[in-house]
Amino acid sequence: MKVSIIGTTGYGGGELLRILAYHPVFEIQSIHSSRGEKFISEEYPHLNSLIEKKLEKIDIEKISTEADLVFLATPSSVSSKLVGEFAKSQIKIVDLSGDLRLKNSEDYEKWYRHEPAEISILEQAVYGLSEWNKPDIIDGKIIANPGCYPTATLLGLAPVVMKDCIDPNSIIIDAKSGVSGAGRTPSKIAHFAEISENINIYKVNEHQHIPEIEQQLLKWNEKIRPITFSTHLIPIGRGIMTTIYGQLTAELTTKRLIELYQEMYDKKTFVRIRPEGQYPAVKEVRGSNYCDIGINVDERTGRVTIISVIDNLMKGAAGQAVQNANLMFGLDETLGLEFIPLYP
Amino acid sequence: MKVSIIGTTGYGGGELLRILAYHPVFEIQSIHSSRGEKFISEEYPHLNSLIEKKLEKIDIEKISTEADLVFLATPSSVSSKLVGEFAKSQIKIVDLSGDLRLKNSEDYEKWYRHEPAEISILEQAVYGLSEWNKPDIIDGKIIANPGCYPTATLLGLAPVVMKDCIDPNSIIIDAKSGVSGAGRTPSKIAHFAEISENINIYKVNEHQHIPEIEQQLLKWNEKIRPITFSTHLIPIGRGIMTTIYGQLTAELTTKRLIELYQEMYDKKTFVRIRPEGQYPAVKEVRGSNYCDIGINVDERTGRVTIISVIDNLMKGAAGQAVQNANLMFGLDETLGLEFIPLYP
Amino acid sequence: MKVSIIGTTGYGGGELLRILAYHPVFEIQSIHSSRGEKFISEEYPHLNSLIEKKLEKIDIEKISTEADLVFLATPSSVSSKLVGEFAKSQIKIVDLSGDLRLKNSEDYEKWYRHEPAEISILEQAVYGLSEWNKPDIIDGKIIANPGCYPTATLLGLAPVVMKDCIDPNSIIIDAKSGVSGAGRTPSKIAHFAEISENINIYKVNEHQHIPEIEQQLLKWNEKIRPITFSTHLIPIGRGIMTTIYGQLTAELTTKRLIELYQEMYDKKTFVRIRPEGQYPAVKEVRGSNYCDIGINVDERTGRVTIISVIDNLMKGAAGQAVQNANLMFGLDETLGLEFIPLYP
Amino acid sequence: MKVSIIGTTGYGGGELLRILAYHPVFEIQSIHSSRGEKFISEEYPHLNSLIEKKLEKIDIEKISTEADLVFLATPSSVSSKLVGEFAKSQIKIVDLSGDLRLKNSEDYEKWYRHEPAEISILEQAVYGLSEWNKPDIIDGKIIANPGCYPTATLLGLAPVVMKDCIDPNSIIIDAKSGVSGAGRTPSKIAHFAEISENINIYKVNEHQHIPEIEQQLLKWNEKIRPITFSTHLIPIGRGIMTTIYGQLTAELTTKRLIELYQEMYDKKTFVRIRPEGQYPAVKEVRGSNYCDIGINVDERTGRVTIISVIDNLMKGAAGQAVQNANLMFGLDETLGLEFIPLYP
């Protein structure tokens, strides 16, 4: 199977290269970037002697003809236009941007402040939360790969929301992200001397991942009310932790909830539930496709605390993209993704 | 005025030295440590040529006779014993440990798992949240200096709790702390290779600062119900951010709430309220005694998000301790504390 | 005395504000920036309630009339033009850029690749290495404030070079710098995700501070031959360490060399020599104007290792600039600079 | 092939697990630690669901019988005793400690201050610098796996030392290491709040890797004189950079030297030579077994600067250990080591 990557020089694109270089089925057919035609090792010297391909201009016809699948690691508002073009051919598409995730165009316009994708494209796009939308992904031609925050949040919330164990008007998510999430283009927020030894909160109650999370929660449980979702920037390179709070509707112990999570994530390789009294740390999934989850019920308040961690470039982007590509081609979803976390 | 410091070689003690070295009224009479008699610059080389005092053994009688005030920068369970001894003399005491903060001995035993201080001592001890307990501090002889997390949390919550603007059963505090909060003794949690590039949650629903926060909130508003309070370790040296969530009981705008905070913190030099749309970052108070607060009301949910940041070694420990000492001696509370944040 | 600052929104300018806000003699008359007219706290929120001045456009005539001294915290090639204008009036000038440091215009063109300043200006400019050029600085009207690397290097080398203890053809300086040295403008080299968990070497044998160091070494000892000088970027905000290697020409012990350094730096408050067996760390001078120096002679090789550390924004920029300003106005050089290092 | 690991809970042991979990030929037979019998995931939660083995006590007879090879990831002075025991059986041994590296027992005693290994063991031990001692390693039964600093240094110096291009009395190595090199046991030097935002120099002219480097350099070129070698601690988790300086003995250009390095490292997969004008950064080899080398000749001084970077836990420890194990069993040396650097 031949795959092409567009937007190769960003962090998501770079991570796709790291995964695909040794993937047993997918072969990198071509890599593309708007940064000009040069060897990828000029942009990413760590790939010297490993990937000696040259970056090419984006040629939709050529890619559509030569590749079986294209990964779009392009920014929002760029992706929607490219998908429109690629959709005319038979090529399968995994889009890592936010452009195809919201089914409601008005929501997209409100939260992204860009022009939305065509409705016909939005209708075709399958939301690629691999663990929970597997049948649709398998049959899909266009995948809207989930955002990094939504992935951690939704995997953490799925069991209690599906099983109606949580007051639908009580969900608060406090998210903390590493700085690679801000992308590779230099900016003030990601400038070393500004963010080192610092913690920032940003886009307070305005983050574009809010409607994405709510859309999926509502699919699982129509009673869900608007959530509170906050994003903090932490001086680490990779990793997201979401600390999720909610009021339980039944008297559940920590032990019982953990059992529920273990049942519901049984056979889902990339989600690991921690035993009682243990909580995941961000570095324990670094460089891997795992989402690790810990749970605690506070008897004093009747509230549950759910801690969910991922590597934002892996399970939060390129890792889940390849997991979805595996599914689309009928492969084992873990293929090429057997990375052990890089610890310490 | 002469002051002595016990527990000088910890981070709290070191910060007291940084402040007191140039304090216009207090003079360092003696410094004490259980680490043996040696020059302080052997423990803290950055003090070479600045503070050439020798560490001494703890001699309660000598200190009581020679000094007007003693700072106890000693661990919990050590402080309570020392205070018992010092209380017999006329010396004023500021205790930076948690030993004297909880009025209820049973709470102390439950959350600290140590033997509590004598009741007579607990009765005398004034909770030293400088901005809100000023009259008691001025008259006090023994100050229980607040914990780092409670300081950030309580300053952030005071207006909405006092003015009854918040559902008393809805308070959730997500706290993030730098690693200096774990003290100076090497430990696994504070080991560089473990915590760098990492985020940890610890003591989930078990942190000993929970009853301290609730005790003060209940003094302000007896309707307050148990809070949810989580603590995360972030790979920075100094700094705490608390992100506080609560359901508003009235329809308040961000603008109106900011006005309320500005009114209630008027003339309180060390609390700075950010204008609408701006939020404080941890490094913006580094090395200073400020607590900076930002506020946002989400119309979708009716919830308020309050962001409060401090330097845990300053406003969260040594800075507030000196602020309280200033008050106890009738001085301007800002004396010797005019540090501009070290940015970047 | 009234002072103005041009280039206030960069890190050097910000540090000048931190120092001057409480300086007992200098008063900030006006602050200037090309970023537009707004309150400085919009650029630097940590200065909220502390410095409420508004940034102004650069008006050379107004500044010359109203201020006694102007600090230029402007980039190379901008400074030279401004100095040319200010030099026509009576105002004293401290230029923090590299524009006035090299006496030889051709050297400037070769290493900086900009047009050099006018020769008459270069002739007037005094190289402001405070500890060693004090008489000239006192009499100076225009100060070329030294670079960060040259300051650490020259203070480390002065005794052995002046006293001819070192083979003039053997000097190798391995310098390590924090990322604030790259300035406040976002750039790839200072992008968090690129430099965190990383070490870079840059401008190998091409750094513009090489001729600055050699020029001063030659003034001290005309036998000095070209040096090797390397610069590494380290993921910390502030701080420079230079590790300096050289072949000793006489049989000197570590002890004897330390005595020499102590003699030669006697009464020079801001240089602290460590005792035998101790070496300075970068954080031990953070936020202060100190340069700490440690020395070791290796009997196996006959080489000396000199370790010199500074805070690049203080002794390496704004701190030394104020020290020079103090000297120019006949004040004690330490005035307003009594900052204890912020440790940890 | 069955392998056992002793000292599994340290960082070297943990990295062996990461490599061996998916090694196509080696199978982990047993893992051992002095920390007691428990699941490895209790010590390393990131291995949950990946490696479900239990740590065992060290039973030399059992290991010797059941495994074909044992990795000793044990501290110096522990390894020498274990090797003495294992050497009585047929099992192959790779020792990651410093105990077997120095052929001269007196040197060991002087630099390590422990009792040396038996002479018969030292005579059998092959110094496992994979790229240059391949024939001996292939035939070896006991491998002394090189130290992290020596690996980076020796790979950087080999061509110029072998080809006699460098003044044998001019070699200076300035090494910078991440904090994981200090091991997993909490200590002051590796305490987060002490080393974050800091740079330290340690063991000045006293590091035990000095004789190891000199021993190998002398095997390559008997004219080599004592080197200067300095070690700095940098606030990153993984990675070593050595900046190597030396006086060239012939007029060589950067271009010519790079060609020499390319020729001499041709077919040596894990050493990558950068093209002219490019220099490796530590993060560009993170998590991989590569050693990347950059070279610059300064015409002004006639000195060469060689920059060599490795991941200290991979090529500097566990990676090279597996590379050597591959060679000992006649396998391709890259087997199981095809890790692409984790960037960013």
C-alpha cells in the first residue's frame, strides 16, 4: 500500500514519517510541503540516512494516481480545500486538521473563524476516534482525525457518559498540554524564554476543541449539557494530561468504576486502565500510541476524578491517524504502532 | 528588630534569607539548622559574600532571649514541638509549617497523620492570610503561616465566597505546582529525570491542604460544602497556578466580577486583578510576593473560571511570612518585599 | 538623574526596568519602543501596578533635552544610527548593542555584516567592562556595553592574561548560554519544542563576540593569539557559563591561582572567587549582577580550567549597563544593583 | 536466544527492556533486581501490559543455566563480583558498569576508589566499542560495555587520532550530559529544583572516564598525551554532547576532514557524519542508537572542533550493549536497534 503525506515538515508530519518508515504494510510514496523542494533531512536532520526522500510540491492528480491513501497534516482551512480536490478520486484520506470534525458548519465558522468545508464532504467524513468508531472507520473513505485534547478527553469520559453514571451538567475538563501542540512555526506563546519555567492558560472558554468534544459526547448520551474545558500550556515538549471532574449519579466506588473501565476497554490495546491508587503521568506514554487512564472517586463530594494522558503527536495526531489507516485497509489496528514509551 | 530563623537550609529558609538580607527593619540575629554548624554559604553558595553567618544549633532559650521574632521553616511535626517551647517566652513566632493551621486536632491527625499540637497553642495561633486576617495578625503572637496552595486558592475564591455568588457545592480547584514545593530533600517525585518532560497528579483527594482551605472558606461562608482539590506537579522550579471552577448563583458578567474583585482587593498591594481577557502566567510573579488573578465567566455554562498564580516560596511561604511579621510589628506590610517579578 | 530607555520591550530593556524601578538615584524619564504607543504592562504584564508608563515613539530631541542618560537596548545596526544622533547633544549614552565595541571598522563589517558606526563615534566609545576599565568609564560620555559572552570570558581570563601565566596561543573557551540570549523575537532556534531537551552548537568559529574578546585580551597582553570560542544553546532561560581552557606557562597550583584571582578581584564587589574544590553554577547568580569564578589546575596536563558564570541579562547586559551608568555619574557602582541571586 | 538482565530497575536496565521487548532474536528469560520481587510495572508503570514479568532475586546458577547471555546493568563494584561468578559458567556477559573497562588495576583503584576486578577477568574482558573493536567483540565472552562519555568522545576522535592528524598533546573535551546519566537514585545533584534552569560542572579533572578514554586513544596512537576532559550537567533528561578541540598537525580543510570521517565511518550504520556547515543537536539522536558527528576547522587558529552527540542511555549504554550482544551471537549489529530519533 502506498501512502503520501502533505504537510510533512510540521510536527504531525514528522511523526508520521517516524511511524511509517518501518510500517510493515504502508510504504511512503511521496512527501509534500509548501516549504519547497529539498531533502527532508534538511528540515529534519534527525532523519539523515533514514529517509532520503525529497519534498515535492503538492500535485493532487499525481498523488491521487500513485498513492492509495493520503495523510493531510496541514493546518485548518488548508485541509478543507485539499480534501475537496482529493475526494474526486478514489484515494482514501486521513485529515489531521480540525476542518472535517464538526458536522455543523455554523459551529465550525463560530469556533474556527474560517470558511467551512463543503457539506457533502462533511457528510462523508468519519470521526476517527479509533476505539469507539471502528466500524465506520473501516468502511470510511475520508477520516476526520480527532484533535489531541478531544482524544484524551473522550477516551477518559466514554464509559461514564455512555453508562450514564455522571450528572450531564457537571463535566469540567482541566487540560494541560506540552508546547509541541502549538506547532512548529515560531510564535510568542511557544518562545522558549516565555514558556520555560512558566504555566499559561489560553483560549479560556474559547477553544475550538470544545464543540468537537460536545458533539461526540452527545452522540453517546443526548442528555449531556455544555462542558467547561480549559487549556494550559506546560513547559514540556510532548504530552497532554486531562484532569476530568464530574458528579456521579450513583454511589460508585473507585474499585467499581475501574472495573467498568477495564470491561469497556477490554481488547482495546491502546487504552490502559491503571489499578486503584495509581495514576498515569504524561511521560509514561511518551512516543507511544497509548492513552493511560486513572480514576478516583471522592466519597466526601461524590465526585469522580478521571486522569487521562496521551502523547499529543502520537495518539493525539499521527499515531491515531495510522491506527485509522490500518483500520481502513483491514489491517490490525496496532500494526507499525508498537512503540514502547520512551522513559525517562 | 532582631529575628532568628530555624530550618534555614530548606527552600523556605533560603527565601527568608533572600528577603531579610536587605529588610530595612528586621535584622538577622541568628540562623539555625539541624544540618550542623557551618557557614550558610556552604549550603547555599549563591550567598557567598552576602550572608556570612554560621548556622547554629537550635537553642530555644538563647533565641528567645536575643531575638524579637523567630521564623520556623521546619517540617510539620517538628514545628509543633518547637512552638510549644517558644510559646513560654515573649518571642513572637511565625510558623511556616502546617502544624498550627487546623483548629480541629482530629482533622490534623486525619490529614497529616502526626500528633497534633497542644490545644492551647492552636487556640493562640492566628491564621496568617495577610490580606484577610490583618487585624488578628497585628495582635497575634503566634502566626500559622498559610500553605502555598491555600494562599493561591483562598485569595482567588474570597470575593465570590464572601459575596455568596457561587454555588457552595460546586467548587473545584485544579492546582499545578512547581517542584520546589516538594522541598529540598532528594526524593523520587522530585528527581530530575522522572519529572522533567512530565506532568504528575499526586495525593488525589488526599492532600492535607484540603481541610485548611475548607476551614477558611467556612469562616467566610458557612454554607460551603466539601471542595474538590487536585494537585499536579509541573516541571518548573517555582510557581503555583490554581484554576478554580464554580457555578455562579446569579447572572454575573466577567466585567462585573472583575469590578467586584478590584473593589475587594483595592489597597491590598500584593493582589493584582487582571483586566478582562487577560490571564496571569506563573512566571509573571516569580520571585515576588504578588498574587495575580484573572477571571472569566462562561455564558454557555454559567460557570466562572478563576485563575490565581503565586510564587510558592514567596507569597506561598517566606514572602507572606515576612508580610505577617511586618504586620505583627506595626510596620507597613510591604516593607522589604518590593521585589519585581523576575521575567523572563 | 533622569534616564530614558530605547528598546524597552526586549529582554534587555525589560531588565533595565526591573533594576531602575527602585534605583535610588536614577529616575525613569521615558521609555521608547518601535512596537507602538501603549502601556508597558501590555507588553510585560508582570509590571502591572509597578510601572505604569506608556511606551513612546523615539524622539531624539525630546530625549536629549529631558534625560541625563539614555540606554540603547536596541539591536546591532540600529544602535549605531541612534548614537550618531544622540552624540550631537550633551546626553550620556550606554549602548547595549555590539555596534560600538569593535574599534576596527573592518572587523565590524566582517563579523557583523552591517555597516559600521562612524569612526568619530567609535573613537569616543569606552568599552564598559566595569571592573577593568573603570577610569575611562567614569570619564566617558558614550559607553559600549560589553556582550554577554565577552563579559563572562574576560572576567574569567583577566588575571592569567594580565599576569602572563597562560600560553598566549592556547586559549579555548567553551561557552554555554540560556535561550533568553537569543532575544524576544520568536525564531526557530528559540522555539520551545526545538530547544527543550536539547543542546545545540551554533555559529561555530563565526560568533561576532570573538573579535570583541580578542580586542580586549590584546589590550591586556599583546602576545595573545587568536582564540577558539564556541557557543552552545542550553534549555534554560537565563545564564551563561564559560569553561575556559589554557596551558599554564609556569608551575602554578590551584591554590596559588585562586589567591591571585582573589587579590586581583579584591574590592570588585561583583566578582566572587570560589574556594578550592568549589565551582559556580549558573543558577547561583540568577537575577543578580555577580560573576562567579572557579579555578582548577590539572597537574597531569599543566592546563588550567576556569569556570565563569553570569546572568546574561544582568552582568551580561542591563546590570552592567547600570553599573556603568553609576560610574559615569560618580555614584557607587553597586547602587541599585544589590540583587541576591534567585535560588532555586 | 535467551537473555537475563540484572539491575533492571535502573535507567540502563529500563532501556534494555525497551529494546529487548521487540528484539527479533533475543528473548527476555528473566529480570533481576535488588529491589525485591514484584512486577516490573510497579517500578516502571509505562511497561504496563507490555512486559508483565516479575523481578527476581539474583540466582547466578539459575541464570547461568537458563540464559545464553546476561546483561549486568549494575553499579561499579557490584558488577566485578557478579562477573567473577558468572565467568565460571558458559554464559556470555555484557557488563554496563565501569568495572571491567580499565586494563590496569591501579588505574581502576585510583579513579574509582573501589577494589578492582580479578586480573584474569580483566584480561578476558573485551572493550565493547562496537564500531572499532568488532572482531574482538565477535569472539568475546565478556564485554566491558563503554561508558557514555567515552563512547561519544572516542567515536568523535577516532579518525583524527588514528590518522595522526592531531597534535597528541592538544586534546580538550568539553562534555555536556543530561541528568539521566546520574542514575535513578535520588540525589542532590539530580534534584529537580537544583538542576532545572542551571548548568553545573562536576568532578573537574577527576572523572573516572578520563583513563578509559586515554586507554583507547593510546591503543590507536601511542603518542597521545594526557587529555583534558570536563563534564557538565545540563537540565535535560537524555543526551550527551562532547565538543572536542585539538590542534591539527597538517593543513586540513573542513571539507577534507569530513571526507575522511565519511570514509572511515562508511558501512558503520550508527555513526552519521554531518555535511559541511551542519552540526548535530542532542535531540536529533534521542531514543536512538546513533552517534552524529559534525566537524569544523578554524583557519584562524588551525584547530579542529568536533561535535559528537549520543543518547546516553542508548548508544551510551543499553543500545551499544545490545549492539555488542548482536555481534557476539553473529547477528547483524543493527538487529532490534532500528529506532528513529524521537523528535521533537
